[in-house]
Amino acid sequence: MRIAIVDDTLVVTEGLRRIAEESGEHQVIWVACNGIEAVDLCQKDTPDLLLMDLIMPVMEGVEATRLIMAGSPCPILIVSTSITKYAPQVFSAMGFGALDAVNTPIINQDGSVTGKEAFLSKIHTIAKLTAEKTTPKSRSLVSKLTVSSRVVRPSNNPLIAIGCSAGGPQALQEILSRLPEGFSVPIVVIQHIDEVFSDDMGKWLNSYCALDVRIAANQDSPQGGVVFLGGTNDHLVLNSDQRLEYTKDPVDFVYRPSVDVFFQSVLKYWKGDVTAMLLTGMGRDGSQGLLDCRERGFYTVAQDEESSAVYGMPRAAAKLNAAVDIMPLNSIAEKLIELYC
């Protein structure tokens, strides 16, 4: 990958360069010391991956992410000294389209590197995501959860299932904050986010919402007035008892947790009506599951291009004709209220 680095500390930029290039698979094409430089350089030479610091002089990482994703979009990985300390900024950057975040690797006096494996793992995952074609996911990948295509009519036991990735935190905040207290339909959200952020993301969303936002625990039952978030790097699924649980399988999915895996489990086990939604994000996770939901007669929605921070997952759904409606973000909450209030 052609990688660019944005950080105002020379020792950090040189350390990131060394770690990224030592495998021989990546090349650092330029370095910027603040957000303004990064915006300018991205326009001149857009990298395959941008490593973005959060706290910098002149222009910080969140604003730089916003401008880059609006003008010369590219995959952005937030790299900061403490991603948990700066969790609100991380969620803001992800709202503008940053894919993920990781702590800055630390080069110790003995030459060893703390955090190197996690850093390289993030780069490897993003490389796999950006290399993917936009063709539909093979059904064989989720064959263990494959269900029939019989039409299910709406019932008195509805469930809202939402999948999202890059840009998802802000999209979720926009939708969930508009739902009124007492909204009685259970909501389960699969957001592509590292488990180190899940608790902070739940608290962050709770500060905006009248509904109770919780990290899903094994054997939780979806319930009205509660939004459950997937909280680990394993897949969140619905089991035969209509309870939530985590599973490592399928192990070969680059998306963890996977929207497709959750949608397929809902199709297999939920006894009632389903509204399935696919929001902003890179890649195509959830597009096949959304199509399967539509083929079962359920109501399906994909976010439109203009309001998506990254128009990948909803684009894949649109290409499959998986969405009954393609909607701007600011209309989705009103549609849920119309359906269920």
C-alpha cells in the first residue's frame, strides 16, 4: 500500500514509517505535520491509506478527516497516543469517514515496539477491505445461516436491525437521537468498530438518546426501548432462543462483527417482523443479508449516497436491489416513527 502519515512529532512519523515499511509490502509516499498540509498533499497525491493523528497544531485530525473525505477521499486510520482518552474525537473522525483507530506504537529503548502487532493488523485489515471487489458476497460464506425465501408478513413482534461501518457513529447518533422516549421496538446495531471503543461508543450515544443504549451481553433478549450494540470483535448473532450471543464463526470474515452474519441469524431465528437497514460504510458487508431480508418480504432501507460518509455498503446493497427504499440519513428516524409509533 502507498501510505501517508500525518503527525506533528518527528519521532512518531519516523517510527510509523519504519514499522510500515519493514515488511516490504508498504511504501510511505509523504509525511505531513498538520491537517492543512495533509489536505493539500492528498489532493496532489492521494494515498492508499492515510495514518492520521488527532491532536496537532494549525488543524487537528478531525477537521482534516472531514476535508479530505469531502475533497479527495481515501481510507483513513486514526493513530493517536491514547484513542480511549480521545474517544469523542475518534467518533467524530469516524463520522466523517475514518475507518478505524489504533494507539500509536511505542518504540522502546531496547528497540522493541509496543503495539506493533495491533497497528499492523489494522493496516492489513484495511488493505483487505480496499482490495475487495463490489460483487455480492458468496452465499456459501454464510451457508450455516442460510434460510428459505418464504415471505413473512408483519407481526406484533418487530425488530429493527441496523448495520454500519465508516461514518456509522455519526449516522447512528442522527437516527437514534430522534427516536422518542418509549419507542417500543427493539433495535440491534452492528457497527464495524474495535471492541476497545464499544463501551465509550455506547456512553457517547447514550448522551444523545432518549432510548437506553447498551453493549449487548451474551443471552440478552432484544427489548423495546433498548438499543443493543455489538461490543466485541466476534460476531453478534441471534440464537434459537431469540437471544443475543457472540460467536467466532465464521472465522474467515474480514468484517468483525459482520452485518451479514447478524442479518442471516435474524432471518433464521426471529419470530416476527423485521426492518433491516444498511448505513454508511466501506465494503459490502450486509448487502447480501439485506437482499435476503427483502426477499423474505421485510422492509429494507439503504442510506443514500449524498448523506453517506463512505458510500460502499449501501452502494453494494443498491446494486443488488436489496433496499425497498434508499433514503437520506435525516429521513430514516421519521420513517421508523411512521412505521412503529
